[in-house]
Amino acid sequence: MHLPAPGFTITAEVAKAVAEAPEEPGNLTRLELTKLGRRPYNAGEVVPAWWRLKSTHESVTGLFDTLHLVRKTRAAQNNKSTRGRLHSDAQDLLRAAIVFTSAGLDSSVQALIHHAVPVLIARPGTPRDKYEAFIENQTNAAKVDKEFLTALKEQDPGSALVGLYIASKTKASFQGSGDLQSRAAGSLGITNRQIPKARFTALDDFFTARNDVAHRLDMENVSESTTKPLRNLRTQQYVLEMCDHALLLVRDLIKGTAVNLAALK
């Protein structure tokens, strides 16, 4: 099938024709994330986080579908195989998938902490121990934070201190696998048996890629004065695996938290 190529605009007619055209075996791969399955129904506190995760999953899936359409359309317009290095617009879609996944991870886990931690710290256990350690560290600091003193002066200092604790866990994006494990898993009482440490460390490459894209747009050789900077090249399968692992870890954080909450009821 031959299609006109006046630039590279995908109209509704082109999209329909390409979607219905037969694929050349082995040349095109539609990237698919692992399905999330059903959300936990034994703890209402995890619902806001679950819907943020689901929305992220749908957005990243949409990017991968667009990537497939772009590659299929380009191959049809040029009447050639899609084997070889991905074009720059395809690379940008892979980069967008990394950024969308990272943003969804932050939003989902922060919502999970916000809604679940106040319930978890009401009973003895690891979440309560983490909260009490936070209070002790604030109290024993050489210079007490102004926010901590303000919380103590509130009409309901207990609620204010819990809010301050939650803010300390959610006010910034997660900067790496260790940060995610200590800030999120620790405050939610997630044990190594529920999610092994190896699951977190496996996201090191994902966080590195996120930083490369978000802070440098994947540009290399920042010290060299070249007219066109080199850029990291991403492979479809590796980006799929990184995003999939990140989203599944968030899913399991939500499910593990639901278990921990249900055990208190």
C-alpha cells in the first residue's frame, strides 16, 4: 500500500488505512504493558492512588500505540521495512513514555502515602515507628524547623504533626530506587517479603533514564561545543521493560499497603 507523504501528518483517513493494512511479519512490534488487574477492594484509602496508576497506565499505553502508528505510517509512506534505527519522532515518543511513567509513579505513590499513612500510624508497627522517629529527630535537632514549631502551636498539634510528616514524604519527586524504598515503602510498612529490595534496585536504570530525559532531553557531551548535540538512543523493548517494571512496582506497593491496612481493621 502506498500513501502520500506531504510532510508527516497523520490524518484520520491515513490512520484508518494504516490500521487496516496488513503488517509485514517481524518488522513492527506493538508495545504492550502488563495489565494491572483488579484494584484492591479491602482498603478504601488506596483507591486514589490506584486511579492515578490506572490513568498513567492508559497514558503510556496511548504513547506506545502512537509509536506503533507512527512507525507503521512511515513504513507505508516510504514503502520499506521498519528495521533499523528508530527515527527521531519515534525516539521522542519513547522518551515521553519514560517521563509519563515517572510522573505517574510520583503522583500515585504520593497519593498512597497521603491517604494511607494517617491510618497506618494509628496502630503500633513499622509505620508508627517511622513517624515517632521523625518526631524525635525534629525535637532533638540543633535548630528546630519553623514548620515543626508552628505545628506544635496548632489547636490540634497531633493532626498538624501528622500533616508535617506526610509532607516530608511527598513534597518532592522520588530521586531513585533507594529514595522510593525508604520514603514510600518504609512509611507504608511494606516488608521485604512483600516487595524484595531487588525489585526496587531493578529500577535504577529507569531513574537514570528519567533524569537523562527530564534534565537534559537525552543530550550527551554537554561540555562540547557542537552544532548538533548527540542524543542517547533508546530501544523499544528496553523502554517498555523499564516502564512496565516501574508501574508494576507501584501496583504492588498499592496492593501491599491495602493488605497492611486491612490487617488493622
